[in-house]
Amino acid sequence: MFKINITPNIGDTDALRHINPNIIPVWFETGRTELYNIFNPTHELTYKKWNLLLVHMDFNFIKLLYFGYDVEIRTYLIKIGKSSITIQQEVWQNGSLRVTGKSIMLCYDYIKQENKFISENIRNQLKKHLITLEEIEENNKIEMKNNKNRKKYDFIE
Amino acid sequence: MFKINITPNIGDTDALRHINPNIIPVWFETGRTELYNIFNPTHELTYKKWNLLLVHMDFNFIKLLYFGYDVEIRTYLIKIGKSSITIQQEVWQNGSLRVTGKSIMLCYDYIKQENKFISENIRNQLKKHLITLEEIEENNKIEMKNNKNRKKYDFIE
Amino acid sequence: MFKINITPNIGDTDALRHINPNIIPVWFETGRTELYNIFNPTHELTYKKWNLLLVHMDFNFIKLLYFGYDVEIRTYLIKIGKSSITIQQEVWQNGSLRVTGKSIMLCYDYIKQENKFISENIRNQLKKHLITLEEIEENNKIEMKNNKNRKKYDFIE
Amino acid sequence: MFKINITPNIGDTDALRHINPNIIPVWFETGRTELYNIFNPTHELTYKKWNLLLVHMDFNFIKLLYFGYDVEIRTYLIKIGKSSITIQQEVWQNGSLRVTGKSIMLCYDYIKQENKFISENIRNQLKKHLITLEEIEENNKIEMKNNKNRKKYDFIE
């Protein structure tokens, strides 16, 4: 699992006084940085070198997010296919899980415009990070239970 | 179906020379404007008045999108529940379907922080726009077939 | 002068219930589209072909902007230099001027990484759009005076 | 001076293979977080409590910014007025100064919609951070000179 912290900006909120949903894809992109580094260790973001293409993303908004408290983005690798990976991501704030989402990325040749197999080298590095959705959910249940008595911050006058 | 046209900005592209996926949620939000108007005809975007909350969105990226050509955002209402609506959206460019996505919105009371039923008045207006996923797909198949002989623009040197 | 209309999105607002300033550079970029078309009629946004580089932008926020009303972006060409242009832009909403801003763009060779002269052909097309800041201000003064008795919308409960 | 590090996202680049200018206002907003904390220690971002309003921002783009290397945002307080502050900000990457910009913020009452004086308590905290533009420029000159022999990274094939 990869964890990063983000301090929400004023511009990330909207007039309904919560974090606007459209910033979440951006935060999740930031959260996938370490996975990008495995595929592209030299960071050369050109169509001749880069080898990842996003083909699916989804988001489930469970609880509202607020300005004024850092969020934690957790990124899990849940599946390694022949030429694709599936990534599960979460946004946590003040001890509760607020957004979950999945994205599927293809290992891709931007010149030939077609999929390519994930190399053995990359696959071996990826394997160390593999986890199942069941394990994630089990861990989250325990964590949420432990956080139950935490002071509640979810209030705006 | 609601249709809007958008001219992609330079800032909507990324270094891989295509439209970056993270702008699609923003375009889809713009595409839902007419539905928002049915729920909130006075446009009062405050937690005391506004009555819609996004709880799910997903995106399938079928074909790459390019700078230099307008995109068309199509917004369909595919389900009206007791207190939620399901919206199907598409991005078309140069005669081909490039992105599809679904979003679910709750009719919501931001003060009580709970769902509320969709009123009869709103429901009646919504019903006029209802269409099934099957109908959408049938129409798209015909349209794509008719567009088959269109000049291809999908190329960047 | 080039005019475009934009319907603000929910995501363009922030928790202070107004339009967030960080969306204005994006709107101004959209407003400059017609000028980009003069410099790059084939719309090929690659470093081998594209010939404009932004080197300065500034923004003065005069009056708050609101969700629920379209904005008008006005784009003026106020100076044509040897290898640069200066652009004045405005955001209007409900009959009053709310943001002004200036940007300077270089005619630029992205391969050699240096300025280049604006060609005679481009210069001739640009000249038709040239206007002075004084003329803009004079026109605005008249327009604002005529709008004085318009119903005021600038209020959120 | 306040320093933060940001890892650029793919979505922050554009098809010209550099960082798009429209993300800089967002990075600068993140950079001002510590100043916001002085004015609003409880982080209550509502029009009843929040007391800062952005009235001006400008940006000078000196050198192109690249994906693949972290950027450092430096935020300086250069002026404390009766009811306004002036902030100078910089983006550094790979040892060179790439963007400078200034913003002016009013201490503001969002209910009365008028300026208010900066309190003595806030003013005393702000004073510790005050620096002149001349000092900043002098420091930068020395730093840039020391960095002169650094390996150059500014190249994309």
C-alpha cells in the first residue's frame, strides 16, 4: 500500500461547503505516483517512452470531505493481468473512509497504439504490493472500529 | 438527451499529446447542467437550498481524445429511483464515441444530511427525458456505422 | 474583441460561495482560442508546430462572481510587438465588470527554444483586432452606466 | 519564508510537454496555506468566519517546468498594509527559479462585504515573516550562482 497526505485547498471545496468530487481523480493520480515510478523509472513522459494508459476509473462517495483537515490517499494494487493492472484507492479523513475508487491501467505502446505485456522485471516489483479487496476491507473494518470513539469533526456551523 | 459542445483547452491535454482523463468529470458536470436546472430552477447553490449529491461516478475510456476538434457531451437520464437518478454520459469527437460514464445522484437534504424523495413535479419533468441503455447503444451503433467512411482525423505526427 | 459565454460549474465555486479565482486563468485560456487559431490554423498542438508561449499573466478581482448566471469572457488584443502580443481580458456577469487581466504571449520556436518574429501574414490578421486600453475603458464606462439601473443579482442568502 | 514540495502530476503537463501555466495558481494557493493558518487558525472556511479575499495575482514565467522532478514553492510576505498583505511566490525546479508571482489579499468581512483592519495579534505573527523583494533577489542570485555547475536536466528527447 502507498500512502500520501494532501492538504485540501480552498479551490478544492465548492459552495456546498465540502470538497468537490472532481478533485478526487486528481488526488488519486497523485496517489498512483509510486506505481508510475515502477513502470517508468526515468519519468520520461513522452509518447515514445511512457507505457501506461488509463482505461477505466470509478468513484464511490461514502462520506463528505471537509476543508481544514488533511486527507490520506491510500493506493493498493489488487490485480496484475497480462497487460493491465487494477488499482484500488481510498480517501480517508479524520479516521473515516470517505471515498473508494478503482482504476484500470493498460501497459501500452503509444507509437503502435496497442497493448503490450507487462515485463517480468516490472511484474516482480509489482507482486510485492499485491493485496486482495477482502484483505483491504478486513483491515478497514478493524481500523474504523478502533476509530469509533475518536472525536467527531464532521460539522460546519 | 442533452447535448453540449466544448472546445478543448491546451490545459486539458497532457504530455502524452491527448486529452487528460481528469478533465472528463468536469465536462460531464457541465453536461448535467440541464438536469440540475430541473432540480434547482433558482440556481441557489447553498447547503440550505441545493438538493443534489453525487454518490457515484465511473468512466470508460474507449478511444483517445485530441486537441483541435470540439467534443460533444451527451447526457442521458437512464433511471429515476425514489430518491436517486442515474445518468449516462458520453464524449464524442469526430464522429466516434470516445468515453462513456455513469453517475448516480441523490436527492439530498444538506441540513438534515439525509436523502429525500424526488417530488412529483420534478419526477414528471424528468420522465420526459428517460431512455434505456439499450436504446442508447442501438442509436450509437447506427450512428457509428454511418460515420464509418468519415475522414479519419486521429493522427498526430 | 472576441466574446464567449461560459456557464459556471459547481466545481468552479468554493466554500465562500463565490467563483474561486483559480478558474479564471482557465476561462481566459478558452477566451484566447480565436487568437490561437490565427497563429495555429491547423490546431497542431505539438512542440514541433505550435508557436505560442505564455510568459506573463495577471488578474485583478474587482467584484465577486456567482454561480447561477453565465459569465461573458471578452478578449482584446492591445499590443503587437516584434515577437510578442499583449492581450487584455475581462469577465462580465449580470452587467458588471468583475475581473480584468493581461497576458503576454511570445511567438516561440519550441525546438530551438527561442523567440521568433511574428510573420507578416499573422500580423495582418492580428491588426484588425487591435484596440487600445483607453478605448476599452471608455466603452466599459458607458456600458456600466447604462447597466446601472439593472436589477441587482449579487446576493446570496 | 514558507517552503513546500510538490510532485507534478501527468495532468499538470500539456501537449507541449511542459507544465501547463494554469496549475501555478493552484500550487501558489497551496503555498499560502501557512499564511492562511495565521489569519484563520480554526480553518473554518465559511463566509461567516473566513477573513481573506484575493484581489490580485500575477505570474512571470521565466523558464519552462518539467514533469519528473519535484518543484519547490517558496512563499514570502513582502508587505503588511492596514487591511491587506502582499505575497511574493516562486517556483523552483532543479536548482533554478522558473516562475515568480505576486498576490494581494485583503482582510475581509464576507458578511458586511467590506475590508477590515488586520488585528494586532495577527500583525505581530506576520511581522516575523516579513522580507523585502531586494533581500529575496539577493539570496536568489547567490543560490543560482552556486547551482550553476549542477547537472542540467532541462531536456526532453
